[in-house]
Amino acid sequence: MSTHPARTVVVGVDGSEESLRAVRFGAAEAARLRLPLRLVHAFGWVTEHVVGQPSLGERYRDILLADARRLVADAAGVAVAECPGIDVEQQVVIGFPIEVMADESRRARLLVLGDRGLTRFKGLLAGSVSVALAAHGACPVVVVRGAESGDPDEVRPVVVGIDGTPTSEAAIAFAFEEAAARGVPLVAVHAWAVPLGVDPTDSGDVATQAHEILAERLAGWSEKYPDVRVRRAVVQDRAVRVLDREAQHAQLVVVGSRGRGRLAGMVLGSVAHALVHSAPCPVAVVRPGDAG
């Protein structure tokens, strides 16, 4: 049984450059939140024997396990270099990535993953692991995308997509908390379209309703986070297109997910799915009930 704290920032580590970028992101989050950082490598070994020489399989396993521990130790060094003084836990867990990281997410404040790279496990793309966990993770999941370089003095906002339903409430809460912790503005995006069957000449009424929906969803949050400056973007366009444009100049984009159920039945909303694959900055996917 795991003994790690109930509230940690967990980062999946696989030795790729993408996962090291996730480590740096996770270290900064852990420092901001004043939480321990837990670095986890899923070691997907299944017992294998060389015919007639079973000990060879065991020795090969030991070699791979030692390599796994070294890559986690290297990742810890990257984390400490990024944020000296943070508490870093290193863990190699026997199992396959999706199952291991899903279990980790049940005791985490935040799960951070790289957007791609190859795992050691039968060619499984790490990107598929990220998509699966964005749908199924039991806590907010950040998929680290985009370039790390940029002007350190540039104030890049947090962007949140708001769809007008109560399911986006957790994403709004997470986005405000992130913007407050980072000391940056928040861009609240609501995309709208004229519904089928509605006369296009009545689009003004639809636009008015869209502004009202966004105002309703944001009500109370500015009072709770008075230091967070909010820009509202109500745009007639596809949500993915609007969020992608805003993300070009953002440090984080936050979206909700309607993913529910067990692994066999997981569903990731189309907007979240598209952004996890294409956004130019890190993407946080927050399911209803995740924030807090």
C-alpha cells in the first residue's frame, strides 16, 4: 500500500524529454501549492523466462528496474534544479501506465503528464496515456504541451473555457485558483453559435444570451478572488478554435471534461480531446467535482 501523502502533485515519468518538461511544470506547481512532488514511473514488467534459462529473464528485469530507478532519480534532479527546496518523492510502481497513474490520481491534488513520447510498454504511445487519464483521472490532469521558451517578464494569462452548464464549475474554480497562485489575469471564454432552426437575423438575441450565460457562471468568483483580473471573451465560433487562439498567448488553458465511469467506458469531451492533441500551451482537464 502506498504511503505517500493524500495531497501531492504527481508527475508521470518515462525518461522522455516530454516527461522532463512535465517534471519542471509539476515542480513549479508543487512549489506554488506548497505540496510534495511525487515522481512516478510505471514499470510494466510481466514475468518472462528465457527458454531453459529462467534466471536470464530475472536478470534482465533487474537491469530494466535499475534503469527505471535511475531515470526517476534524474527527474528528481531536474525538479530540484527547477525549484530548490521542494519535497520530492521518487517511486517506481509495477504496472502499466494508465492503471498506475489512474490509481495515483485518486490521492493527488494534481496529475501532470507529458503530451507524447514512447513508453517501454509494447510501443504504447504516451499520448494515449495522457488522453485516457484526462478522461479518467480522479483529480485535475495537466497535459504539458507547447514550448517552454519565452520572455520571463511577459504576463501570460490563464484561459478557461466555459460552456454554460454547471459541469464547467469545477474548471472555473481551478482556473481562478491557478490565476491567483500565478498572479496573472484570467481569460474566460464562452463560444456560441446560432442554433439550428433559429433565424440568423435573431443572432443578436443569441449573443445577448451568451453574455448572460458567461456572467451567470462567473458570478461570485471575482469576489472570491478580487486580485484576479478577468477578461471575458464571448465569441461566435467553434469553442476549440476560440480556445486555441487564446491559448497562443496563454500559460495554461483549462477545460472541463464530461468523462465518467470506469476505464472501459471513459469519454473525454470533444473540446478537451482536441486541445490535449493540439493546444500550444499546457492543458488542464478538470472533471466535475475535481476542484477544491
